[in-house]
Amino acid sequence: MSDQKQPTARSLRDYVFLAMKGMGMGAADVVPGVSGGTIAFISGIYEELIDSIKSINLSSLKTLLKQGIPAFWKQINGTFLIVLLLGIAVSLVSLAKVISYGLQEYPVMIWSFFFGMILSSTWFVAKKITKVDIPGAIAFIVGTAVAYYITIATPTQTPETWWFLFISGAIAICAMILPGISGSFILLLMGKYHYVLNAVKTFDIKTIVIFALGCVIGIISFAQVISWLFRKFHNATLALLTGFMVGSLNKVWPWKVVTEYRINSKGEMVPFLERSVTVREFEMATGETGSLLYALLFMALGLVLIIFFEKLASRKTLSA
């Protein structure tokens, strides 16, 4: 990942596709267990995204003061970032209720769709590893173990103060731009997933602004780290990300049984902890039958969507 990269020249059609990729990232980030960074990586905008975020620093601020807004905007690749963020925002606002409803009413189908997406994404990310060696193997094992542990960790009860919400945003956004690590699930572990999702649904401006400020600080800082890792340890970093994605598959496994419930803010009893089981165990526990066929169909849909993103990215690379 280069230190200095000229912004890519884009047509209106390119920006429409970029907004669609942003919407894909936003949709993925809503679901605990799925990472928007995965969509960015597969759709071919990950490197440009990290470089653009990384460029928001003291140097770009000096450019703003000395040369004005146009020079600053060009240096940070502002149009790219704004279009992508708009796509993410539209998706978060419009799909938050839809995905929440889908996970509640049709969990097997929704989780199957995202399972297919991550499975397909893992293959495409792994293909980018140019050399298989011991450091890469170790990185893969570590990434798999860390991600798997995160999927089985127990969510905690945490304060709802402004400073903890700010910290939650800073940590979650770092996970959101890492393929395979779900920022939503990190929020779930920190006890803030439902709190933030409810704020988005109800347009709680104060909560959204504090959380967003944490995200901004977190992502600007973390982009420097990611860029350095890709520059110094490219294959090992890809292996680590591949491991993250493999380990996260447990979280999006379609067949789960609830092991513990909690009472939400409305006084309703809702699932709190779940355990992955076989199809047979799921059907015996829930009484539902015929879930396998629907699951396979939605897995295939998720696979096809990622293949579409990858082909779109490949075509754009070839024509550049």
C-alpha cells in the first residue's frame, strides 16, 4: 500500500457504483458477524479507502490552511470518501429496520446469505496471497483463533455514558474496516450494539454524533496502522485477514439455538446468547423443518453477490 497515491479519475457511472459499494458496506456493518471491510476488499476499493483515510492528517490540514479547500479536497480524495460514506449512511438508515426484522423473523435465511458472502470472500482474499510461508501460516492461525474467540465471547453490561459511547465507536470502526472482523459484533460484546442500532432507528442525534466522533478518531488513527502492515508485511497481513474471516464463520452459521435470553428496553424477552448446532439439532430444538433448502439457496445468493463485486472490481482494474 503506497504512501502517496493519486485519486482515481471517475465518471458519474463510477460514482454510482461506488455509492452501491458503500451501501453494501453499510448493509454488512449492520449485521453482527459481517464486516464492511470485507465488501470494500472484494469490491476493489479497500486500498484506496485506507490511503484516503490515512491522508487526513497534519499535512492535509496544512494544505487546507495554505492552499485552500480545493487542494485539501484533492489531497484527501474527498469526493471518493463522501460518495462512499453517503452510500454507507443510506444503507445504515434504510436497512437497519429491515435487517433487524429479517434476523428476527427469518434468521436461517438471513444468516445463510451472509455465511455465503463470507465464505466466498474468504476465497477471494486468500487468492491475493502471493507466497505461502511460516509467518503467513502463523498469522492465519492467530487470525482464525482470535476471530473464533470473539464469536463465542459473552457480551457484557457496560455504562451508557458519553465517554464509553465515544470509545465504543473508536474501537468498533477499527473492526469495521478489517475484513473478517465485525464492528457490529464488537459493539455487541461491548454491550452497545442494540443501544446504537436503536439510536439510528429513532434518530437520536446526540448519541449518533458522539458515536460518530469516536468512529472518526478511531478510523483515522487505525488507517495508519493498516497501511503500515500492508506495506511491511503484505502476505502475512492478508493471511491474518483470511484467518479473521474463517474464524468469523461461526458467528454467521445459520443454525443456532438460544441458550440465554435477556429483557430489552421495551421489557420484551429477546435472545441474548446462542450456540451453533447441526441442522438436525436445530430442527429438533425448534420444530422447524425444511430449512436446509432455503439456507442453501440464500448461501448461493450470497456467493453470487460477492462474485459480482469481485468481477466488477476486476473489470475496473483492467480498464484503468
